[in-house]
Amino acid sequence: MDRGEILSLYKWATANCFRCAKTNTNATLLAEITPPAGDRYEVRVCERCVLELEQERRRYAERTGRKCAPGRLGRREP
């Protein structure tokens, strides 16, 4: 799968990247955090970080003999 195909698997909005701190960029929702105070925070990552995280997931899957499908960052694996 190429870069564009992987990125098309995610929904994008303008936000700040939690991982690299890039501001006002295309970012996708990775997680939501609700601390005890009750405020809700979104953890978003930019396109570059999504591609890096997808590559890390793929390498881990290869090392451990697991299957890996792009587009599942932030989702629980079965």
C-alpha cells in the first residue's frame, strides 16, 4: 500500500500533532483522554506521524509473526 492509500484510511481535520507538536496541520484522531477532572482531550497525529506509526506497526507485526492492516491506529486489535 502506498502513502496516499494509507492516509486515505483516516479522517482528517486541522489540529495540532500530539507526537511531533506540528501546529495547524492535517491530523487524525488517535485517542481521547478523560482525566479525573472530567475534561476531555483529543490526541491527534499528523500525516507524517501516522506514516511513521504505521511503519512501526508493520515492522512489529513482521517480527512477531502477526498480521497487520493499515488504518487501525487508535483502534483496539481483536
